[in-house]
Amino acid sequence: MEVIIDNKKYEVIKNYNDGLNVQDLEGKITDYYDEFDYILGDYAYNKVRLKGFNNKNNKNYKDVNDYDKIDDYIKNYCAYGCKYFILKRID
């Protein structure tokens, strides 16, 4: 499934517990996230939190933002059972 947020196209990789609400994201995915291949959004206290991740071949790759570690990030930094989604940027 594809979505358009602020005139940018994303592929929905995962939508756990129906966490993706496009209206919540309007105006929140700023130019800062343009350098990331993926965006993880999770909900804490009814507010969406965003974090960018990259593949190893991205020139902006850093170990802390390694997409291969996204499951560990969800396990360690997101509330247990929370709603979350993963978006992949489409150029």
C-alpha cells in the first residue's frame, strides 16, 4: 500500500495495530526525514513519535539508524504492544 503525506510518497511496510493515521503525520514529516530510507512512527500517550532509519548503502548511514536493527528499537524503545508503522520513502 502507498500513501502520500505532504506531497511525498511512501510505501507502508508495516502497520501494526492499525497505527498509521495519515492525518496525524501531516506537517510532522519535515525535510529532516528526507535523508532517511524508512520512518518508524509509534504512539506514546496518544502522540506520534518518529524515528528515521537507513539501509547500509545510504550515504547518511549511521549504526544508530541501521534499518536492520529496527525490531530491536521497537522492542527496547517503544511501549509494549503500542501502535506503530514503518514507511519506506519512494523517490
